[in-house]
Amino acid sequence: MAKKIIDTPSLEGKEAYDFLKKMEEPPTKEDLKIAKDLASLKRVVPFPD
């Protein structure tokens, strides 16, 4: 069984509000570029039948 690294942080008040607002924003051009770069690194290895 994996051991716990740290406790899950809890957000309250303004910190929680700011986090949720950030999550609702559309992705930026930089976010889209990072996602595209990560997708290009994906490799599919076919298994023989």
C-alpha cells in the first residue's frame, strides 16, 4: 500500500473562492500549448493479436 505523502489541504473563505473562480476560467493559450505538447508525447503500442 502506498504511504501518504501529505494531508489533503482544505480551502476556506477567500482562498476557496479564488481557487474555484480560477477553475471556471477557460484555458489560456499557454495551457492549450502545454496540453498539445503533452498529447504529442503519448505513444500507442499495439499488442499482437
